[in-house]
Amino acid sequence: MQQKLKSTGIKSLTALRFQTIRTILILTITAYYILVPLINNHDFNIKILAIPSLLFIMTEPTVKFSLVSILIEMLNNRRKKKKIVEVFTLFDLLKADLYSLKSSQQVNIYSILRESNSMFQHINGTISRLLSLWKTSPEKAKEVLHEEIGGESTKILGEIIYKLDKTSKEEALSIIETESSVFSFSYYENELQNSGKQKTFLYGFFTLTSVLIIAWLVMYVFSMFNDSFANNNVL
């Protein structure tokens, strides 16, 4: 659960805090539906336990299609979309930095990434981890973007970064121009559309599930009132 929450970027909500709130809520609702009828000398209807049971399933993060799991997935997709935008921005920054170099100057990828890292909000941690590996193992460092963000564009960008280091300005610009088609607007749009389609599906599923649950609860409460009314008429 901690890993799932961490991937959403929500720092204020930890797994312990979530489970504590969830447990207190479920226990409170369960106690209410059990103790209140007993205190008022009413018969306890075991069917009423369906409500806290349903709440338990809806908030269980290990259940793939629970509301909590779907909500976390939606937040992850939203954050990934923002990361994709910053990946393409990073490519543009690399290209701009190469043009600003002097003809005799050698490309220092470590320096370029370190100076540009503060400009990013969502991939800055990934870039920091890439930099921490760069001096000891550039081969492993180039895989960090793809491992942490995913997508074909991050894998290609890692390869570009690896090839650019220690090259001349002319060689670096040649590499950049060759790979520019991968980072064209159409490719960028396609990446965002793929992310958006999954988000739309999850949002639709989440909404449909919520409506069905609310409808079930309304019907259940209505049925309870009917039973209570019928019992009062009999008495």
C-alpha cells in the first residue's frame, strides 16, 4: 500500500494513516449498526452488516477493482501524464543546450542534467537518481528513465543521453536531429492519448461502480423501511 500511495505523489497520506482511518471508520459503522438496535431494544438484523462489509471491500487496496484501487490507478495515470510532458520538455532543453555550446566544447551530460533538474516537478527525483548512477555506471543510469516512468520515449531518451555524453557539439547535434522524429509533436500527442484512454476507462468504471453501489444502498434502505412499516402494521 505504501508503494501504491508513493507512486501517486501524495506525500501527506501514508499507508499507516490510510489503514488507521479505514479501520476506525469500518469499526465505527459496524458498532453503530450493532449497538444502536440493542440499546433501543430492537431486533438485530444481520443483513445490515452488508453495509460495513461492502465498505470493507470498497476500501481494500489489494482488491484490483475496489474503489480505492481504481482511484489510486487514476492518480498514477494523471501523474504519469505529467511526467511524459516533462520528458519531452527535457529533450527540448537538451537540444537548446547543445546549440548554446561552443564549437570546440565537449558535451557534459551530467552537468546539463544537474543544472536543468530544478526546472522539473515530476521527474526531478528520477533525474537525481540517474545522476547518482551516472559517474559509476552510465550504462545503468540510462535505464533509470524507462524503469521509473515507462514508455518507449523514455527508453529512447535514455539512449540519446548516453550517446551524447563526451561527444563534440557537431556529433551531438547530429544525434539529436536523427532522433528528433521520435520526439515530434505527433509522437508526443500519441503518448498523451494512450495515457488519456486508460484514464477515461478507469473514470467510467469508477463512476459506474459508484452509481451501482449507491443504487443498491438506496434499495436496501427502502426495503428496510418497508419491512419496518409492515411490522408496525402487524403490531
